Amino acid sequence: MGNIDTASILAQFEISGKVQEVKPLGNGLINDTYHVITEGDAPDYVLQRINNAIFQDVDLLQHNIEVVTAHIRRKLEADGTDDIDRKVLQFVKARSGKTYYCDEADRYWRVMIYIPDTVTNEAVTPESAYDCGKAFGSFEKMLVDVPEPLGETIPDFHNMELRMRQLREAVQNDAAGRLGEVRDIVDELERDADEMCQGERLYREGRLPKRICHCDTKVNNMLFDQQGRVLCVIDLDTVMPSFIFSDYGDFLRTGANFTAEDDPDLSHVGFNEEIFKAFTTGYLESAREFLTPIEMELLPYAVALFPFMQCVRFLADYINGDTYYKIKYPTHNLDRTRNQLALYRDVRRHDQMMAAFIRGLL
Ligand code: GN1
Ligand code: MG
């Protein structure tokens, strides 16, 4: 916690109970998160510093989150769901009336109620993939009729055309003098770029909708209860309008890779069909009633799109000299690039299997 005076920050929020201890929570790479333990019957809290270098419009971000959590709460209430406080996040107001507080050092803070007795997972099993599919599908389903427009907390976050432009700019500048060693990868990506940008084209033609999506669908962004059942979706900073491909495809990018996204041994990389099938089954159980035919038809495209996009992002960062992603060694972004390219290639070998499997479910 360094020199951060958490007591004076917490004093800005309408929390109940006396604070007993504040300790770091989780292992997020973007925000700093603390568990605030209180005395007696008062709830515990989560104190979070919002990374406003990445999320530059904190007011918009918190507005999105407030609209989304209030809407989900109303849906759960209407459905007669039990234990709602464990199934949707609840933010605590600051004394200013907002759900965040900006301190003198221009740091942004927010507080939510800590949901006790939960478990987070880093690895996906076929069983949990099915549950995650259902949960992310129903998250989107609950949000199809949000009563207010939401903004993009990172503008054009999953816009493939923008990501290609950024790669081409990196290639033009060759700021770190690394282009020579990756030229063949750039060429390979360019060959499929048009196909991978079809989402934006269909959107411009009015054939593909944007909906409210989570946009960071990793298994560790879900809370489970101690019996292993999904309780709720967390980490809502990237909730914004996007193609549903963002949630469906990005989950499988990490969940259905046999190894981590930065494993340098490419013989470990591959597309896990069993996870694909389990996740897709759960997802479509929740989502089929609101998805349009074109969205369903393009689900295999979504599975390919995310390793492709991530490969483009890692490669652009490598060529730029590692200015965005944290790296642990000089060729870290290159290893990530090669890993995601290998995954992309393997996904493409499963195009027909995926299409047939999805047809079978519908
Ligand atoms: C970043 O930090 P993390 O893992 O939540 C990135 C994602 C990438 C991911 C790749 C705001 O997410 O889009 O898919 O790294 N988030 C942002 O590991 O750029
Ligand atoms: Mg997270």
C-alpha cells in the first residue's frame, strides 16, 4: 500500500462499521485492489484504485457500471432470484454523491461491498466452461434492454480495423528496429486481415448490432460459491457496446488454449475442442433467444478473431518497443505474438467442426 492513506480515502465513502484492516486483494494487472475488513456485523468492502491512465473517462466508466448493476439487480428481483446481494456488485456512494472519489494526487477510488465466501478460478474445466458460457450469455441477455446508452470506456477497444491500422503504423515507424525479424508474421496477418475485419463492415452495412458486452471474459472475472457454482460476473470496467463476439471469442482465446498466452513452447499451444463445445453449449442456452442469425453464424469467426486480434496487438507492441503490455523479458511480446498466431492457425483448422457443432445446437 506504500504511502497511501487508505483510512482517509475510506473516510470519503459512506461505509458502515469500524475498519480493522486493509490488505491487498487479487492479482489484477490494471487496477489496485484492497480488501477492507471491518469489525463486528458491518460488511467488508473492496477498495479499488481505478487506473485512469487506461480508463481515461472515469465518470463515464462509473456511469456504465451503475446503469448495468442497477439493471441486473432489477432483473434478478423481477425473476424472484434469491441471495441477490451475492449475484450483482453493489457500489458505495462517496460523500460527494458519486460512486467514486478523486483524491488530491488525482487518483481515482471506488468502494464496493465485499461478497464473502467466494472462490475465483484461474483454470477452466469443461464443467466450469459450460457454467461460464451460461453466465456470460445471461449477463448479455439481461443487458439487451438497458434503459440508457452506455459509452465506450476504451474507445474502439475491440475494433479490428483500428488494431490493423495500429499495426501498420508500427510497421511504418519501426521504432525499435525489430521489423526485420517479424516481417513474415506481418505478411501472414495481412493475408487474413480483410476477412478478420468483416465485423466492422457488417456493422457499417447495418447488418450486425452492437450490444452491451463485458469485453474481458476471462474465467478469473467470475465469482464462484464454495460449491463451485457461478455467482456473478465482476471486473466491469470494460463493459461497453461491442459485438457479442467480444465475450464469446475472448473467453475461448484464453479458456480453450491448452496453454498460457505467453508459453514460448508452441508445441503446447492448441485449440481445446472439449472446452469449445462446453462453453458454446452453455453460452447458446442463455443467448440463443436474443442473438440474430448472423451473430450465430459468425460465432466461429469470433473464435478466430480474438487470437488474431491479440496477435496483432502483441506484435504491434513488440515492434513499437513494448510500450503497452508489461513484459518480463525482452522478447516476451514476441513469444506472445507467436503463441497467439499458433492458436489462430489451429482454430482455423477447426472452422468446419465449429460451424457443424453450432448448427447441431440450434
Ligand atoms: C489486457 O490486463 P488484462 O489481462 O486484464 C488487455 C486485454 C488483453 C489482455 C491480454 C485494457 O487485459 O484486452 O486481451 O491484456 N486489457 C486492456 O493478456 O488492454
Ligand atoms: Mg480481473
